Amino acid sequence: SAAALRPSILLPLLLAGATVAALVAFRHRNRRRAERFSYSGPAVLSVPGSAPAPARFFDISCSGARLIVAADLAPEMRVEIGFADRTVPARVVWAKGQMAGFAFDAPLRPADLRDLLAA
């Protein structure tokens, strides 16, 4: 009967769904390409059409950073992040409240990142 078949079909479907959900969660947690380091140095955020705004790093890697900002940002916006005598073009990956994640257009050299963290 149809009622007798349901448990035998339902269990594999539930297991498959749980497996897919676990894989998606794992990929989401591990999507960063570079190791992040805690860093709380100052920055200046420049958004086209707006005055430069002070910001502060929360963490940084060779490929991007998370900053505390006072600017109103949205994903995919183009910005420049000024810090440690350099300006780095980047794009906003995500923004929530005063926190935003950025991907650098070109990765920082590991030696430059080490120097920044050691300063």
C-alpha cells in the first residue's frame, strides 16, 4: 500500500536533504580564500560621490577585510580603502549596520600584510 511505502521513501529523502544542508553550511563557513587576522587599525573609506569617511578595521587578510564604518554601503559598491600609506580599490561584499566586508581588487602581498600587522 502507499502508506507502507512512505517510510521507506521518506527516510532516504530526509537523509539526502540533511547531507546537502550540511555541505552547504560547510562551504559557507569555509569560503574564504585567505586566513584572516584580527586587526583594529584606522582606515579611510572613499565612496565615489561622497566625502572620505573614517573607518576602523575589524580583521584583514590578503584578499579582503572587515571594517567598522559609518557610511551607508550596499553589496557590489566600489570603494577605496586607505590605510598605512596606501589606497586599495575594493568592492563591498556585504554590509550590515556599521560592519561591512570588502574584497580587494588585487590581493595584498603576504609581506605587506605581515608588515601591517607587525606595526
